[in-house]
Amino acid sequence: MSEQLDLFTEPEKNKLDSENIPNSSNDHRILYFDLETQKSADDVGGWGNIHDMKLAVGVVWDSVDQKHFSYL
């Protein structure tokens, strides 16, 4: 599973820098996260083998910035 640890890092083009960090806002920030796998629990022999399901894509939607970030 160690080979999957870098899957949750942001691609270079989406990394925040001092120019695109959002200003403080009174809006509450809500992050919606969705993770899709390449295989189902049945495909890998049950939920005890989730490490074999493999990440297909992860997506985060930011309610304040109105932007999504995807992790392939």
C-alpha cells in the first residue's frame, strides 16, 4: 500500500502558492470528497481486502473557492 501514499498529493498545477491562497472569508468552507475505486469489494474478496481495490479517482469540491481538485 505504500505505493499509493502519494495518490493524495496535489498535482503541481493545483498546488497553492501565495498568489492563489483564498482571502479569509466569513463563508463556511465545506469540502466534499468522493473516492472511486477500480474494483468493488466483491471483486477483491470482501471489505477486508480494501487495499486491493485500487484508487480510480479522488475528487474534492471546495464550496468557498467553487473549484474541484482531482487526484488520479
